[in-house]
Amino acid sequence: MNFLKRYFFIIFLSVSFQGLVAQVNDTDSAKSKELLKKAGKSFLNLECQKSLNFAKASLEISLKNEDYLQSAKAYNLIGLNFEEFSDYKKAIEFYNKGLEFANKTTNDTVKGWLHNNLGNVYCYRKINFKKGIENYKKGIYFSEKLNDEYEITFSKLNIGSAYFAIEDFNSGIRYFNEIKNYVDREGELEAKISLNSNLGLYYNHLNNFKKAEEYYIKAVEFCEQNDIELIKSNAVVVYKDISNLYFKMKNFEKAHHYLLKHEELKDKIYNEDRINEVKVAGLAIQQDEINRKISQIEAQKKIQDEKLKNNRQFIIFSSIIVFILILLLLSFVRNNRLKAKINKKLQKANLELLEAKEKAEEASQLKTQFISTISHELRTPLYGVVGITDIILDEHKELANSPHLKSLKFSAKYLLSLVNDILKVYKIEEKQVILDEMVFNIYDELATIKDSLYFLAIKNSNQIHIDVDSNIPEVVIGDKIRLSQIFINLISNSLKFTTNGYVTVKASLVEKTGNKTQIKFQVIDNGIGIAKKDQEKVFEKFVQVVRKEDDYQGTGLGLTIVKKMVELFKGTITLESEVNKGTTVTFILPFESDVEKAGEIINNLKVDLSSKRDYKILVVEDNKINQVVTRKLLENNNFKCEIVDDGYAAIDILEKTNFDAILMDINMPLINGFETSKIIRQKGNTIPIIAVTAFDKQDIEEKIKEAQIDEVIVKPFDSKKLFEVIKRFVEE
């Protein structure tokens, strides 16, 4: 068995000081390093007394300066001297002290040295092989952490030797095989001696004497190339091992020759004088350690005396603190009682707020239900009134100019407009309105609105002018329906309060950044104007600043809807007016002007394909008047229809007769339109179902999806829209 790592530490120690002294400005630190360098060289020459004296002097300086790294190196070198010539237990003690200081640094190299040297002591001196191997493995960990192949090699040499020492040759040979190529190619002399002597031991164990002799002779040759005193101690082991081999081979002459060399070198190296030198120098170092401990004890005693001296002051101070704490505790108890009272009040207030919140939510639900019910109940008869009026006019052409029928139709439309305005404001306030994305041209849209308001304009002899900035993009993306509602309300309002005048609609580009475009719109008239005191009121609900004697239309919601629509667009609106001079309403809206996105939206639009085929429609409607209106509307446009009064009748007739589509009323007795549609779908029938209802579409959207209804048309409706929807679903 041959442990040789100790030599590596000393060489590394000596080399590591080159150039360091010049870099350190501190005189004591430089002196400590120089002394340790001398200690290392002395140890290599087995001048142990000198080595220990230098190491002791270096240690005193590094401890004084709290230089943990230098202290660890000094303890490592002292441990090496003790291990080699004196006391193994003391060597372990000094190595552990070195580790204590090394662990206070980030220097993994020194930590690796100390763990390997501890492994040497435990294994080489046969103290505890298990502990030795554990320390070798820690040495390998630090070497691999540094990625230092030189360090890794010596660590693996040591652990392999340890496994051989306990005759675990299978575990040991693995480490030697891992480093053999590196040692043969680049290894130091000491590493080559260790590797070859251990391989000789391995093949001796296998009784392969020829191979064992070959490796031992190589080890001997490397030993004889050496001129360093410390490495000669390794030759002592090699000579003993090769002598044992030759004795086993019964070559007694060579066995005797190497045994004599072993004894001669052993007596030369491990002579009594050297051992005594180490003991003497070691006693001085141990005495220093004892003195340091005594000094530490005295320092601690002095600190204790100071503490006792200040104890009286501490007690007085503590008493004051305790008194203050008692006062604070009393204050804390008092505050807690106050907090408890306040918490009770807060809990009561919270309960009241919770009740108020629940009542508010209940009121909101009742409001929603009320608005939905009122709109349904009003739209249903209005559908009948408008529809029957159209039927009368269609069947009796001679009554086309009847003032009574015109009044009837006008009144119905007025009532419908009132319902729609109230519902529209409510929907916006409840944030139930979502803007759609449509592609349109600003000028075309304004021209269409101008045409639709032609008759209202000529009623008061007014003219409508359109002025669109040429810098505005050709197409923009936004909700053109709600933009139209803004303009119709504003322009209608201007036309109503202007006589023999004009209404100008301007559109100008404010800013275009990338695909974002901001456009300023103005509706300008030279009508009667609005007084300053009334200008802030005009956007409020149900407010009519001026009412013409012959005008009984208007809910006072028009400008309220305009303002809320502009806010829905995330735009701004202002009003300027002067009595008898006119009014200007200005609003700025953002739009997108992305050409590619516009192309995608246009491509996704469905095209209405006309068809001349006859359609057979099932109408499910319980209201007799609405039955008459719907039948007449369909038959006048070449649709065939059959009418049933309730959902059960619809389910029965679908078992016997085929239809192209179903017009389904929602609010019916016995079974409503949703449940009827669900049953139809459960039977596997895929016929298009179009809900024709007076409920607002957004109020019933979730139920529509659940019932698998294809589309919703709200009463009263435009007949063209109804026919377009029927054709779209039937012809898909």
C-alpha cells in the first residue's frame, strides 16, 4: 500500500506563493506567506524542526491578522510534520483545525488538501479506513468542483490505495484505471511511483507475478530518479512491497536485496534525531496552542467581569423597561377594548351595507326584469298594429292617403321609438352593448344618412351638406350602425329646430398613427340655438330644453343616447351654441384603418343569394293578431305557411310534415319557445329555428344558445330582414 498525496500538497504550496508576495501590500501578510513557503521547502528536505519553526511563526502572524486562509495552510503543514515523524492523533487534530479555518473561506483547493491528508492519516496509519475513504471522497468532490485534473488524479490515487489496503481490489482498481493514461502521459514522479507500485500490488493479489514484477520494477526505476528527501519515504514502501513479491516467487536472492534496501533507507529517513526534532518543535507549537486557549479564557473572564460590573446598571435599566412595558400593556388592553367596541359597530355597519347591497342587487334584477317585460309587452301589440296597418294599406290601395291610417301608423312607430330609446339607454348604462367591427367608407355612410333624412329636411325647408376630409382613409373599421345612430339623432335634432337653413356634417382627420385613426365629426346648424344655462342639461335623460308646439315626438333621450354612444366608442363630445345663431356638436372617435384586417372582415361576410323556390314555413305563435300579420306577410311574398298555437302542436306536426324553417315565438302558454326548441333538437331534427320575439336579443342570448335556436328576430321587424334570414338558413 502506498499513499503519496502528501508530497503534492507541499509542492503546490510552494509554487502557489510565486508572485503573491508582490501583490500584497500588507507587510505582516507578506511575511506570513514567505515563512510558510520556507516551511514547505524545509519539509520537502525532511528538515522537520526548521519546517515546524517556520510554520509556527507563520501561524502566529496569520492568527493575529485573522487571515483564515493562511492559518488553514499553516495548520495543514504542521499536521504533515506530525504525521510523518511523531504523533498521528496530533496530526488529525491539526488537520481538523486547518479545516475549521478553511471552511470560513471560499478556497476549495485548501479544503481538498486537508481532506486528502486526513484520509492519508486514517488509512496509511491503519486507524480507520472508513473515515479515510470518506475524506478521500470529499477531496475528490472539491477537485472535481475546481475541474483540476491534477488534483483529481492524486485524490483517486489515494482512494484507490485505501481500497487496496482493505483488500477491496475491485473498488480500488476502478480509480486507477480512470487515471492511468493521464499519469503515464503527464503525471509527476510521485504519481508514477504510486500508480505502478499499486498496480504491482494488484497483480500480485491476482498471482500474476510476471505483471506484478513489471509494475514494481517501473516503480523502483522512478524511485531511483528522485532526489527529493520526502519522496524517498515512498521508496521505503516500494522496496518492501517488491521484496515481498520476490519472496512469494521464491526468488530469495532478490527478495533479500530489496529488503536490505528497505531497511537501509528506513533507518536513514526515520532516524531518532528527526523524530526527536519533531517532538521538540511540536511541543513548542502545542504549548503555543495551550497559551492561546489560556489567553482566550482570560479574555472571556475579563468580559464576564465587565458584564458583572455593568449588571447593576442593567437591572435598573431592565426595571425601567419592565415598567414601560406594563404601561404599554395597560394601554394595549385599553385600546383592545376600544377596538372591540369599534369592531362591533363596524360589523353592524357591514351587515347594514350587505343588506343594502342585496337590496340594490334585488332592485337591479327587478329593474332588468321590468324593462325586459315592458319592452316585450309593448312590442308584441305594436307588431300587430304596424303589421295590420301595412295589410290594410296593401289590400286597400284607395286608403293610401287616409289621414287616419297615417296617424295610426305614425303613432305606432312613435311608441316603438319610445320603447327602443328607453331600452337603448338602459342597455348602455348596464354595459350590455358591445361594439361590432364593420368595414365602411365615412362619406358613403354619411350620404346614406342624408338620403334617409331627406323628407325631414324638406319639412322645414332645410338643406344637408356633407364635407369629408380627403386625408381620411378610404375604409375604416368600427361599428357603423351605432355611428349612424349618433348622426341620425344629432342631424334629426338640428333639422327639427332649424327652419329655412342648413345642417352641415363635417369629418376631418385628427391623427393617424399606424393602424389607429382619430376622426373629428361636427354637426353644425344655424337654428334657434340653446341658451348657456341649458347647455349642460341637454345630454341628461328625459330633458327637452325647447319643445315646438306642433311637435309631439321626442322622449328627451336623443342626445343622452348620443353621449353614451360616443363614450362607448371611447370618444369625447362637446357642444357649443348661441341663441338664434345656431349649434355645433363636436365629437372625436377612434377607428382602425388596417387594410389587411378590413380585407379579412369583407371576405368573411356572407353573401345573400336570391332564390325563386317556394318555402314552406311553420309559424308557432299563440297571439291571434300576430298570427294574422305573420301569415299575411309571408303569403304576400310567396311563402307557404302553416300556423300552430303552441309548442306541443309544433312538435306533433313536425312528426308528419316537412318544413323549410320554423318561426318560433318565445313567450307562449303550456310550453315556451326555448323548451319546444330543445325537444325538437332532442328528436334529431336539424330544421332551422328562427326565434321571432318581442324580447331584446341580448336578454335571451344564453337561453338561445342552450336551446340551439339558429337566429333571433326582434318584433316589430323589417320584413326584408326576415326574408333574408330565412333564405340564408334554408339555402345553406
